[in-house]
Amino acid sequence: MTPPFAHDSGDATPNEGPAVSGLTATQAHELVAAGRGVLVDTRDGRLFDNAHAAGALSLPLATLEAAQGRAPVGVLPPDRTLILYCA
């Protein structure tokens, strides 16, 4: 469930990486409640500042695109499943 840009192992080729998969809102809630998941809001920072899910981290899609799909170091917890959302 972790996107390839989030926790690149460093030994993967550019087209490889952890699997990306969908999940239901219930599954996302269960992961977060169990401390195994973190919500990542990919909307523009202004929208995030206006309203976002409780406990969510902000990582705008534009930031990911500018970094060729890699998250800045230290922004995302390496020990949790990343649950990206944009609404």
C-alpha cells in the first residue's frame, strides 16, 4: 500500500518500488487508528491550511512532481503505510 515515491529503497530501478493499491475509507481509518498508517494530503498548501483530515501531513502533488516523485527526506514517517488523498 505504500506508494513508490514515499520510501524508495535505493536499490530499485526507476520503474520499480513498493506496490500502490487502493483501500476503502474504513481500511484507511483502521490503519491510522492502529498507528500503522498516516494520512498524506496531496492538495495545494492553501487548501490544506483551510481544512484537512485530523492528523494528516501536507505534501502537495506539485512538490512530488518537482522532485520527480520523491518525497523530501524527513517529511514522511518511514515506518507507516502512506495513505494519500486529495479531497
